[in-house]
Amino acid sequence: MADDLIRSELLSADWNGEWMRLQADRRRADDSFEWDKRARHFRPLETAPYARDFMKLLALKPGESVLDMGCGAGSIAIPLAQAGHPVIAADFSPAMLGTLDAGIEYYGLEDRITPLELAWDDDWDWLC
């Protein structure tokens, strides 16, 4: 029952509005170069409990596709793909995407994860 309530709240949230509020409160804009510096510290294998719990809340149907925006090194994208979901994994940090690419290759998920260098405020029209 609690999982249903949490899932309902997650699905009804205005995530774009929340992101915009957070950006307005920042002292400086989010910077891909800062995330590039952090990329070497990210290891998707170490985030398995978080990914497992997150996937449980998602309650995806078999084969449903996912957009993982701000995917970083793939701590969510990789487990989703391993569970059989096609994933578009987008991030604005080339170094994070490089770490994700290494994970994709390591797990043999080339056919399930499509990495994209893309930021929230980029033009997404070309994706349609």
C-alpha cells in the first residue's frame, strides 16, 4: 500500500517544474565540466541497492522503455536494461557518458541502451 502511494506521488509530480525551481535556487548553473570531473568516481556496480529499490517503485511492465534523463554513469540505466527494458540514457556530461559506455560494453547492453549527450535545456525537437 505504501509503495502504491509513493509511486502515485512520483508519477504525479511536476519534475520539470521541480528542476526549474532547483535551478533558480542555485548559486550557479549546473555545469557539465563539474560533472566531467566527478565521472571517474562513479561506479554503477556500487549503486545496486538504490537501483533495485527505484525499479521496484517504478513497477514497469516487461519491455517498457525508459528515458533516463541525467543518467550519469548508468546506475539506473544499466539495471533497467539488464531487466530487459530499452533505455534512452541522456546526460550533458561527456565523461559521464564515457563511464556509461564502459558499463554498456562490460555488460553487453549495446542493443538495450542508447546514450545521448543532451541537457534539460537543449532543443529536443530532433528526437521526434
